[in-house]
Amino acid sequence: MALPTLNPEAERTPSKSERAYRWIRSRIEDGRYVPGYRLVLGQIARELDVSVVPVREAIRRLEAEGLVTFERNVGAQVAMIEVTEYVHTMESLAIIEGAATRLTAHLMTPERLARARTVNDDMVASLEDFNPHRFTELNKEFHEILYDGCPNPHILDLVHRGWNRMRALRDSTFSFVPGRARESVAEHEGILALIESGADPLDIELAARNHRLATLDAFTSYQQAHKPAHSS
């Protein structure tokens, strides 16, 4: 039995659920929907001129990514910023992103390495007039070059999920510890040097893992130093 021919135009047109997902997510990522913002399905459906069904599907997808939470008698709302969630996500991401970087290292072409170094150079240049959010975007772009194309799709999916959860926090670690930014770009150069030299894959994985853990350590040290004193 022959399969029906797909309409190329239909393939290019996102579904109502996909459109609702992109619409809501863009507002979460650019800060229009702040942590705790209540997502009223009917209101969103009216703005998008769709039924509530595709909006509900989009909300469920965002909930699976950690960008939205749902509570009985409260409804859907943008995920709150939680330090514990940040720590757990960073610990997980250190492991899976390190593995993805190791598995992708032998696939890195000179062109991709040059692109990664260009992004890192942009990060160095941005240190002069430091914008934490811009630095974070460049940081994400740098790491995507190192792990994108990972031959293990399951690990790559986990990395993407980790980054999506990080986006739910929507604030840069470098806002709290700007001094970490300069250390970060130096570590980037070290990872690139390992890949270029054909270093042992495990050394590459550990360098990528320790790089992320160093950022987590800087953040937790800041949190500890700025913890409110308990009243006696």
C-alpha cells in the first residue's frame, strides 16, 4: 500500500499547538512572562485566535521542559526561580554535556573549531562592557558548537532538556559572579586546545564537566556568602 504524498507547504506550516508553544515560550524567554506569571489558557487562545486545546497541548510541552508548572486550583504558571532546581540542573548538565562534548570531539572539523573560537573571542571582547545576558547567549552558542551533532541522540536530547530548564531560570549566573566570566573564557580555550590536539576523549569530557561545575561552585559560593543571617 502506497503512503500518501505529503504536502510540502503543509510541512512548513506549524500546527496550532506548535504556534502556541513558540508564542508562549518566546514570551517566557524574553521576560514578558516573568516567574510566577499565571498562564490563562482562554486568554492566550483568544490572542492566538485558536481553541483552548492547542494551547493546553503547548502548556503540557512547556511543563515537560520545566518552563511551566501546573498546580491544582491554581493552574499553569511560569516556573519560579529556585536555587535547588538550578543546582540540580547544573550538576546533571555537567555530566551529560561533558559526555556529549566527548562524543562529538572527533567530529569537530577545523571550520567548527574556528567558529567556536570566534564565539569565544566575542565573549572575551564583551568583557570590556559586560552584559551578563549577552555573555550567557554567547556561552550557549559556544557550547552548542561543541556538542551539537552528538552521535548519541538520547544524550543530545538530555542536553537540550537541561539547557531548556536553565532558560526557565532566565537569569545569568554571571549576573551574580561576573568575575567567573573571565575564568570561563579561559577554560573554553583549554577545551578547544584539547580537542585540537586529539587529547584522550575522557580528558575532554572531564574538562567540559569541570568547566560547568566551576560555574556552579562560583554560584553556590556567592549564595553562601550572601545568605541572610538568622535572627537570634
